[in-house]
Amino acid sequence: MQVFDASSMIYAWDNYPIDQFPGLWAWMTTEIEEKRLVMPSVAFEEVAGKTPECSEWLRNNDLKLLGINNAILQDAKRIKGLLGIVDDNYNQKGVDENDLLIIAVARANNAELISDEARQPTPPQVPSKRKIPSVCIMLEVSVPCIKFIEFIKRSQKTFR
């Protein structure tokens, strides 16, 4: 199972129009139907707020949404502590509350996260400035994280 972040779904929707890449979206439909592609409920809400047409397509294809439970909340809180974020004082250049929940959902499901947030080859000196991929590679987090294009390439599918 792979967990999609809002950034990757919006990236896919914006850069691979369904009319021009029908084969890609047919394959994604199959991945959704087989529950190999899922999304945290908070990520889906972000997509709905930014790209209503995409969220409608996802809803029409019965995308499985992963909810937030107490264990996920506690893990997100733990990660927040690792980053030195106190209360709701998130750094504008780093992760926010939803990002931490998305990472925690992927961890709870032992799933790979697909995120198109910016990569930070060298983690920032200030941990709270880390973006999703940089948080995922922390030893205390350890969530595999790839970009959408890597997801496509790894499928080895040809889309026509």
C-alpha cells in the first residue's frame, strides 16, 4: 500500500491531465480499487480545498481514506517533539500539523509515502524547517518517501 500526500495528488492532477493521460488515470483507478493507493483523510481535505475536481474524481473512484486515531495523534505529537515544535508554533518553511499526521498515518500502516514536497538534500540546521521528505528520513521516523514520478517509473507501466 502507498499513501498519497496532497502535494503529489495535486501535482499529478495538474501535470498529467486526465484527457491527455487516460492510461495513467485508468491505472491509478485500478490502484485505488485494489486499495494499493490510499490517502489520509487530512490530505484528502487539502486536495478538496485546492482542487475540487480532483477530489471529486477520487471520491467517484472510491478512494480509501485513512482516518486519524489516537495512536496516530500520539505518533504525530512524538514527531513534533523531535522537531522541537512547541504548541502550534510551526515554522512556515517546515512541516505543519497535517504533514505530521500524514507521516504518522504512513508509519501506522507501514506504508510508503508519496510526496512531492521539496527535497532537502542537507537537513536544515533548525529541525522545525524540515519538510515531509526530510522528516521521513529521520531515524526516529523512518518512512519511505518517494515523488510521484518515481511512483510512475517504478510501476514499469506504459501509458497510452
